[in-house]
Amino acid sequence: MGLAPAEITGRLGLYRATFHCYSLQVGTLLNIYNLHTSSRFFILWYYRYKIPIPGQHYPLHQN
């Protein structure tokens, strides 16, 4: 006779919970990756152009 409505909704809820958990994990990975790449880009940009960071003093131009 096919699936009962309760079984269908239960299965949909399980799929939805699984997908939600999966998307949370992917979002966390993307956040970590974005933080990592942006910090790396910032460091590379700083070393490339020697931009002074406010609030911190680097002895770059003191010979």
C-alpha cells in the first residue's frame, strides 16, 4: 500500500535533520577556510606593501 503518512514525515524529518547537520558542518568548514585565507592574504599584503597596522609598532623604517 506504500508508506504511511507518519512514516513519510518521519523520514523527511530525518533527511532534513541530516541535511541541516551537514550544512552546518560545511558552513563551519567554509568559515574556517575563509578566516585562514583572509589572514594569510592580510599577512602577504602586509609584507608586500609594508602597510602599518594601527595600534602596533613595527621597527620597519628604523635603520
